Amino acid sequence: MFHVPAVNQVIKAGLEFHSPITFLVGENGSGKSTIVEALAEAYGLDAYGGRAGRKFVNDRPQTPLGEIMRLYYTPTGAKLSASRRKRKGYFLRAETAFGFMSFVSGMPGYWEEDITKMSHGEGFLTVLNTMFSKPGLYLMDEPEAALSFSSCLRLIAIIHRLVNIGGQVICATHSPVLTAIPGAEILELGSHGIHQVEWKELSLVDHWRRYLSDPSFYLQPLLEEDPQ
Ligand SMILES: Nc1ncnc2c1ncn2[C@@H]1O[C@H](COP(=O)(O)OP(=O)(O)O)[C@@H](O)[C@H]1O
Ligand SMILES: [Mg+2]
């Protein structure tokens, strides 16, 4: 995976985060999950998803990028993460989150609600609402996968609350809703590597805007009958 331009750039030049909220956007395969997973491993969050200092579900070896990644903290970040045991954070990985969340429901340090009795999206919000509560590093990989439009807005409120108490959020996403949070830094991953972009200039925002105003522009070429 070191051949992926964004991953290669992280290895060669590192990556700085300038805002308490960072979104990683880019096409499938551009390296978002690889980077978020490696950050989770470097910080001490289970790369399968979960909170700091716990490894309930997954004992797999570190990913190649996670193995070599080193984190450099701000002075406040350094204080908060001085002891690996006291480090706060959570990694919500949409792909594996539901199995993991069902497994730890009711365990000490997690949430009390039985999320197996909730919808996927309700479960996500319950978990995020409970776990995003202390200053620390919070990672998400495509949280919008399970969330409706209004649930995405609730997630924005949860992120905002967390950032106000000193938390940092790094989130891989395809969501034009989430990426619109004011003040968030948006990093676009692609064949060029990684560069910072404004929300209004994001290609995903442009595609959504055009699709919503005229779906046929995108759909017609796909649905045209094959000439025999
Ligand atoms: N387990 C793996 N082993 C080898 N290569 C991988 C593995 N996972 C991902 N890759 C490579 O890294 C690329 C980026 O994957 P990923 O980070 O999952 O992309 P994204 O999350 O942006 O869709 C993939 O296209 C693939 O080439
Ligand atoms: Mg991914």
C-alpha cells in the first residue's frame, strides 16, 4: 500500500493537522482508511475500532503504516497523551463498528444501552454520544455510512461539543454534510498525494450539487440501452 500516492506522501513528508477537526476525502482506494487506521494504531486505539487502551476484539498485527508512524503532539496533546493508559479517544470504523459495538455493549467504560436493539444509525449515535466525551483523539472512517441526513447533523453537534472541550477529530468521509463544518480542515487524497481544499471546491460537493439539480445528467449515460 506504500505505492498509494497519499500514503507515500505521509511516509516521505509526514502530515500536519492544523485544526481540531480534519476530514480526509478522496476516491475509493485513495488511502483514507490506511491513514486513519495507522493513526489509530500509533495512538493506541484498536485498529478494528474501539477506545484507547483496550483490545477486546482484535489481536491482529499492526498495519505496515501503523508500525512506522510516529505522532508529534502539541504541548496540550502531549500532556493528554503522556500515559498510554490514560489516553482518551475512540475509533469508529463503519465497516466493523456494529459487531464490535454489540460485543462491548454494557461493559464497563462503554455505554449501557443494548445497541443490538437499535437500528444501525441509532446505535452509532448512541456510541458516539457516549464515547466522544473527553479530550483526546477521535477517529472515524465513513461514519455517514449508517446515518440519515438528520443523524449526520446530530453527529456534527456531537463533534462540535467534543472539540469545545479540547478533543481532536480526524474523519475519513464522502459526506458533503459533515465536511461543511466551519473551521474544519479538509485534506483531499488523490493521484497528486494530499492537499488542502475548501469545502466549496471539493469535487464530491460539486458532484452532489450537480446530481441533485439534474440527476439525468449522470443517469442517462448509465441507463442508455446498449446498441445491439
Ligand atoms: N491489506 C492491504 N494489503 C495491501 N494493499 C492494501 C491493503 N489495504 C489497502 N491496500 C491498498 O491501499 C489502497 C488504499 O486503500 P484504502 O486506504 O482502504 O482506501 P480508501 O479508504 O481511501 O478507500 C488500496 O487501493 C490498495 O491498493
Ligand atoms: Mg476506506
